[in-house]
Amino acid sequence: MITIIGSGAGGGILAMELALANIPVTIIEKGPFIKTKNAFKYYDKTDENIDLLKTTCVGGTTTVAVGNGVKVLEKELKTYDISITEELNEVEKLLQVHEMNDDHFGKGTKKFMEIAEKLNLNPIKMPKFINDDKCVPCGKCAFGCPLNAKWTAIDFVKIAIENGATLLDNTEVVNISVEDNKVNGVFIKRNTSQSESLNDNNKHDADKTNNDNENFIETDLVILSGGAIASATLLQKLGINAGEKLFMDSFITVGGILKDIGFNKEVQMNGLVIGDNYILAPHYSQFVANELKKQKAKDKDILSIMVKIPDDNYGYVENGKVVKINSIKDFKFIAEGSAVAGSILIESGVDPNTIISTNLRGAHPGGTAAIGEIVDENLQTEIAGLFVSDASVLPIAPGAPPILTILALSKRLSKYLISNYK
């Protein structure tokens, strides 16, 4: 049996591919099986002095991602003898990544694209894994899609279960058992919270998967897909020097008042500017909104832009806690991107006296079990049968949403395991 710890982008596709190949799979997820519209309730509490966006639930942070399907680190991974070109193409087809129809672009995004073009910034439509026919723009992409118009890893988990995989949700892996340098099981702790039904036609059977009181599960292989912090923490318990580096794609959102722009109800991050050291995308931030409301602005009166950079990996994980230090280069890149974002906002008609910014935040923690340092080209650690397949293995910050790359790496790993698992 193969045990997958975590059910986000990496774990979800692994579970599906292995189950479809008739390989026994158990998925262990710390959080509950949720309705996607409730995903915002499962954002993790942030550590002191750091604002890191991630969720704990079946589907992981894909449930609150805004559906961006960009290819990142394809060239960089080739320097580690890892080609994911084929898998990226396969994943794009699986998720039906595409540019959304023009009727899914609101006034705010159109203004962003128009002014960015005027400033010779070469804006493009953001590739999305959102179903246009199901999507009714509401601005809630980062809260959990109320219409299930957006792909999430829950979709793959469902397929895995339909093909024989077992899901243990509300279950935390507290340690991994190793004998003679080979994995032989995991120690678990059950949580008492209840799962939500997915919908009227497909209810998760919590009793079926959670009625076993044992706290040890025997297994042949373990794949860590719980995210950069959880995966690093479990590796550290085994004496592996994971978590000594950490990036998080640092970002801010800059915004101001533009009366009746209505951007708060639009598909988020539907446009994109790719700079040398940053990316820009129209992004509604509740933090910006809350501050601007002090100036009597309404939600519909706010236009804002995300500035995201590929930050240095000056951070670490210790005892499950995150410490992040941003470099001078990070602040330089943020300042550069912010200046351009400010120009777009002002040219769009935003009152320059109202422009404000959020604090520095993080969206895509990774690098804590990097390829070439903690895992090899097949994503296996120094312990036989112990693999890692999530953002932990990315060697550098992508500076852009890494979901497609994580999916591609996991699909590549699934092929390797299907060929070699006995």
C-alpha cells in the first residue's frame, strides 16, 4: 500500500493516478472534507510576525487558489535532470487551462489591461482552470468557489476514492516509522471535528473512513504532500535536515479609490503583467478595502493590484513554526513592482492620495525539501520508500502560482511509482 500524506495539488493527483492504476492508496488529510464554498473557514492561523496564506482541508490550498494555471520552473528543473514538459502539457489538458471569455472580464480588469498596454508592459490574459459556463463572477475566488466552477484537488480525490482509494480526513500523521532505513508505517492522530458533505449527490462517508481507532498504519511507501511546513516538520523528526531554507513568493497588494469600478465582484487575477523581477495582477484585498473604508470608500469603489516576487529562500521551519527573513533584493523587487502598480492605478483614474498597501505576505511556501538537497530526481529522500511531492521540493521560488508545476512533478512521480511499485 502507498500512503499519501496531504490532499492538495501534489497529493490529489498522485492519489488519482495511483488508484486508476489499481495500486492500493490511503490518503491521510489533517483537515476535513469540505464544501468548496466554505474553504475560507479553513485558512490556517498565521505564525507571529508572518502572514502566510494556506488552508488545512481536503484539497488543501487549491480550494482558495484563484484558478491561475501558469507554467513555472520548467527550464530551471532541467538543470536537475528533471523534464516536466510532457507532464505540464498533460496537466493543462486535465484542468482545461485556458484564457477566459471576454464576458468574464470586468471594468477593473479591463482597465488594468488597457493601461498596462499603454505603458508598454505587455499584459496578457491569465491562463485559468475555471469553467466559464459555470462561473458567475462574484469576486470570491480566494474564499472558495460557491459554484464549483474552479478546479480543485478535491476533484482528483473524488476520482481516487471512486477507484478504490481510502481517505482518512480529520487525521494527522504525527510521525513516520522507519526500520533499516526503510519506511514501514505512519503514526496517526484522529481529530474529532466532523466532515462536511460535498453535495447532495456525493457525500463523504466519514464513518467508513474514520471508525478505526488504531494509531499506526502499516505501509510500503509514504509520499509527503502536506505542504512545505508540514512535510519539513515530519522529515525533521526523522533526522533529515529539511526546513533549513524557505521561500514563500512574497507579495503585497496596492490599491486605492476609483468610484463605482465594481472590481470586488470580478474574477480575480484575470490579467497578468510579467516583469523581470515581479508579476502584477489585479487582485481585490480585503485588507486594502478595510483601510479605504475609513475614507468612506465602498467595496465597489476599490481597484487594487497584487505585486508578487520570487523571494530569496532566507527562511526556515523549526518545530512546525515558520521564520521568514526577506533580503534587500526582495525589498528592491517589491519596491520596483509597487512603483509600476502605482502608475497603473493612477493612470486608471485612482485618486493617488488614497493609494495604500498591505503588509508583506506569503502565498506559496516552498523549498524546504529541495530537489538536489533533500530529495533526488525521483523525489525520494535518503530513506527508502519515503518521497516528497509538494512545493517543498521546488529548488527556487517561482514568483508565480506553482500549482501546475506541482501537479506535473507529482504526475511524473506517479509514472515512476506505477512502473516500479510491486
